[in-house]
Amino acid sequence: MTDPAGEGVALFVPEGDHFLPTQFTEGPWDPDAQFGGAPSSLFATLVEAVPTLVPMQVARFTVDLLRPVPLSPLHPTVRVVREGKRIQVVQASLWAGTLEVARCAALRVRTVDLGDLDLPTGEAPNPLPDSPRGTWSEIFPGRKPPGSRLAVEYLFEDTGGYFSDPTWVRLRVRVIAGRPTSPMARLAYLADLASGIGDPRDAPIRSINADLSLNVTRYPTGEWISITGTGRISRAGIGQTNATLSDTSGPVATVSLARLVDLLPAAALAGHGGEDRPEPAKPG
């Protein structure tokens, strides 16, 4: 796939003190709700715009998706709750009208040069595959892919599944139109893609993550990020995913996601004597 042309192609367009979501934020579960990586990347951009007393980077970054984030104008609020020369804590919220739809907390840590010490950095990942992963129809048979999938490019060895280990991904559009996208913002967006790890492809279930928690050792270099990890699901309908995110030099961050897991409607009907069952739950 070729890159979208022009710096105006982005997840969000700024308009006054609001951000207008574009088609590229549309999530896979609801055409009126955003993919979780979109507000996460907007949060990262807002956090990085906050001045610091000394050079710092984000070390921990958490997002709570309080309810489905709509494809409507979002108003951010940002505040510093701890200021210092060693750490800074920033909290931010996104509002759709008077409704808070997502919340973020970021811990920023001062940076120093540790020189040429022999330090544990983790193993280098597998190299990038030589060719793209395949066609969109393999992921979304019989329907148009959501806008969020058009914003991302995949590379992985063809194993016949949606995810292989590792899967390489990159964000193909800017986070905010007309503004450069930082490595942290790209990382925040792509981390949400780990949510699919651990879902059995032959089970009549679907899941959606209600949060995202990133622990960042360093910012990635280059656009491509690999995702490798594990997931598990309890019979109570709660899932957990834990993954490592790497660039071509090695690991850069870990991500964990808590997931709501539901039976698909037909399976729920079959397993409960045909009683009326609601649609699978969404955050909030």
C-alpha cells in the first residue's frame, strides 16, 4: 500500500480548542465509535506538549476508555498533578460535549546519559518480513474495512492467521493534521493493536479492551513496531493481554490491556435456551 498523500491526512483535525476525528479513527466494532489507538495517540501528543523543567520522556502511560469514544468533536483538558526535576505526572481527559469519554495519566521521568555501560536491553526482534501481509479481505471478509485499518500497514510471515509472532505494524497517517507525529504518539496508537492477541479464532466470542497501560524504556526509532505477546481469558468473561513492542534495534516498551469478552449473539442465544441476549458489551 502506498502512503496517503499530504500532511492533512490524519486521525484528527484541530479546530479551535477541539479535535475533529476523521474517517481514519473509525473502529472495527462500531462505525460510530473510535478505535482505542486514536484517542491514545491524541493523549500522547497532548502530554508531550506540556513543558518540563528538565529533559524528560514518558515512562508510564495509561489510558482508560470510559465509554465508546464517538466520531464527534473532542475537547481536551490537561493538568500537571506533580511537577519536579526528576518526575512529572500529567493527567488528561477527552470530552464529547459534557461527557468524559477517556482519561489518561502519564509519568514522565528525567533522562540522563549512562554512557557505554553494559546494560540489559532485551533481545533484538526478528527482522522485518520482505513483503506485506496480504489483502484487507482476509481480515474483513464481505465488508469494507474500518477506517482504522486503512490507517495502519501490517507486515508478517504468512501463517494463515490474523496475527503471527511477531506482527510488524506502522501508522500510515499523522495523528494531528499539519503537525509531525512523535515516536511516543505512534507507539500509543499501535499498542492498542495488541488487544487481539489471545483471542481464539474458532470460538464464538469477541473482545474489546477497556484500557491500555504502556511502560516505555525508550522511544522507538523508525516507523515500524513489532508486537509479540500472550493473552488469556477467564470463564468470567475477562481477558488480559501482555505484549512487548520493539523496533528493529530491540524492545522499547511493554503493554497490558484488560478486555471485556462476550459471546457473539448467536452463541449466547444457543447457550441460554433462546432467551433474548444483548449485544456484546462496550467500555462504559
